[in-house]
Amino acid sequence: MKHWVFFAASFMVLLSGCCCKFTKKREMKKRDEQVSKDEKQRNWSKIPTQILELILSRLSRADFYRFGEVCTSWRHVFKQSIIYRSPSPLPSMPLLLLYRLHLFNDIKTGLFSLIDRKMYFPRIPFFQGSNLHCLGSINGWLIMIDTNATRLSSSSSNSNHHRFPSFFFWNPIPNARVMLPSRINIPYRANWYKLFSKLKASSGPDSPDCLVAALFTGQHNIAFCRPHDESWNIIYVENNNPNAVFADIELLYGKCYVLTETLNYRNITSILVYDLQESYSSSSPPKAKVLISQLHQQVEYNSPNIRDLIFQNHQLFFYLASDSISGILYLILIIVDYNNVHPIEREFIVYKVDNFNNVPMLVRVMDLNGGILFLSHRDSKIVPSSTLTGHEDLIRGNNIYYAHVYPYTENCPLMPRIVKFCMTSGRINHIPLPNPELGSEPTCLWFNPTIW
């Protein structure tokens, strides 16, 4: 009898355990079914507008543009943000715009991202036809020249006419265009494509204080205008030194700073300044003021025998850059070694223009006040590192990102390259570019796309 009691008790315990497990499984199944039902019933389009705007303000540039593709209500919030320019995406690092002219074909265009080290090719090419060239960028706008000249007749006679290119600001995302004057009277015949090496703007075309300056290639002249002027104004400079040219320009607070250099040894000679704002108020051509002269005596090279290096197949590259927030003008010197298959950057030296007893002088600096300098032959821009998002090493202050395509050599066709120079540590690193599929020696400049 005891055995039967023990067996019955054991069986009841086992049965209760099985029932408990069965009950738990059934409850879990019901809960899973309920969760699945809730997910099906959840409508992402019913999220309140305030929350969607909060989400939109926390997105990177790429995700910001994808936001409007989710559904109708999200697209509405996205469009409203464009109309009222709020909220805006998180600030991102500029992209490197690469393009190469293919005669009689569309221009191939690529965008390289430093964040993910990838090359992106727009579905619709930025440039249609072989007559468009980009010579600068500012606040999401590209500064373009269309060399398919527009014919402007100076009289009713068809035989008396002039040809001028078309200049304009262009935002490729909304396909917005703001025209610049086309009329520009130059004292010599020139190929429009080779006439200018840089177009620099003080601000976007929507600003009433917008000024645009054009640097002529291999000449001692500058042209400037406002978007609504009838024609460009040319600054003619008496060239006392036949070997001296204008090497670079920079706009800062309505003034145009010009770097001059000699062609003999690529020696910088002076920094000139033209007050363009004052010339508009006085209706007279601006005159140059020498800001700093005999620059070669003030620059201190890390290499003691720089002259010997020049003869040993080294080249010097000089650039101007400015910080619109602090109002500081910088001079950047890069020493490049051509004794290798690919040129190698050996030194980056940075100076700022400072005043001592009201006398402008060059002062060597080891930082950019926390800013990041994006530098290329076409443009330069300093961005505060505190406004950027991304990997800490990429957005660290006092970095210089130098994008350049060196002249073609017999050894190999040179591809675009990006060099990262850390002013804090003095280290120079090369950032590999994937095959851009653009051929050799494309044009490159830094571009930060924006919707408006």
C-alpha cells in the first residue's frame, strides 16, 4: 500500500510539472502572438510631428536625405524642414568632389567620404556636357563656369559681337542656380577653360554681402563682382617683375588678399590686400596695399637648406586660408619631394598674419584654434571641430586635410590623393582613395552638400 501511495504522489508531481510547462508555453505563445499583433497594428505614420522633427534633428546628412522616403507623413515633415530650414541635419565633414573632363562626353563625377572611406557616384551626373567646370565652392554651392560661350552683340550688326562664358552658383541637390555676370572684358585672347584657376566667394549667393573674386591663371590680374552686377570688374596691376604672378586669393570681411610669388624658385614675395567693399562705395577701382613684403625673409623652414632641396627635385606649394569666425588669415606652405614614384609631402608649415605695434607680420602657429582646415588647389575652408560629428580621430581639431592632384610625371599618371597632417603631433598620414574610375589627374575640391 505504501508503494502505491508513493507511486501516486510521484505521478501527481510529474503531471503537475508537465502541466506547468504546458501552461507556460501556452502563455508565451499567446504573448508572442499579442506582440506580433501589436507590431502589425503599430502605424509608424502616426508618430507625432514634434517627435519626427526631434528624430530629424538627430540624423546625419545621409540619413536626413533618406528620411523623406519612409512614408507620406515623414515626407511632409521632411519638406517642411526644407521650406523653413529647420530642423537641419547634424554637421558633417565635407566630401571631396572629383571630376574629370572627357571631351565630347559628359563629365564623370565622384564624391569621396572621409567618414566611411567610400566613393559615391551620383545617379544623375553633376555636370552635363563637357563645357562645365567647377572652380570653387561655398556653403553647399558650387561656383561654376560654362565655357560654351554666350554671344552678346554690342550692336545690331551680327558681325560685331563678343563671346563671354556663363558664371553661376549651383546647388546640385535642389538644382538651384544663381547667375553671376557674364560680361568680362579681358585685355588678351584666352581659352576660357584655362583662363581662371579659382573662383572664391565670401558667402553664399543668398547673402546681400556676397562677393566673388576670380584668380586668373598665370596672370597678374583679378576680377571681382557681386551676383547682380552687370559685369565683372578687373583689377589691373602694373607688373614690375615679369617673373611674378598672383598665386592665390582669399576673401575675408570684404577684402581680397592676394599671395604673389616668383616663378624662378616658387618664392613667395608678398601679400597684397584690396578693399572690395570700399571700391563699391567709392565707385573707384581698388588699389593694392602691401600687407607683408619680403615674405621669404620671414618664413622659417624646418629644413635648413631649402635652396638645396629645391634643386634636389623638391617643390614648394603656398596657399592662403582664412577663419571667418576669428578673422585670422593663414599662410600654408607645403614641401613636396618629387624623388619618388609618387610625390611625398615632407613638411607642412603654417603661419598667421598678426599685428605687432600695427605692423603686420607672419607668426608661426602650431594650431588652428580647434578648427579643421580642408585645403585644395580650388578652395580652402576652416570648419570648427566642435560642430562636426564622426570618428574622434577624424574630427579632432588642428587637423589639415590636403587634397591635390600633382602634375603628371613620366613615371606614372598621378591620381588624386588626400594627406592628413596633424598640427599637434606633426604626423603626416596618407588616406587611400579607392579607384575613382575617373582616369588620371581629375579636378578635386572640398564640397559640403546642403539642401538649401
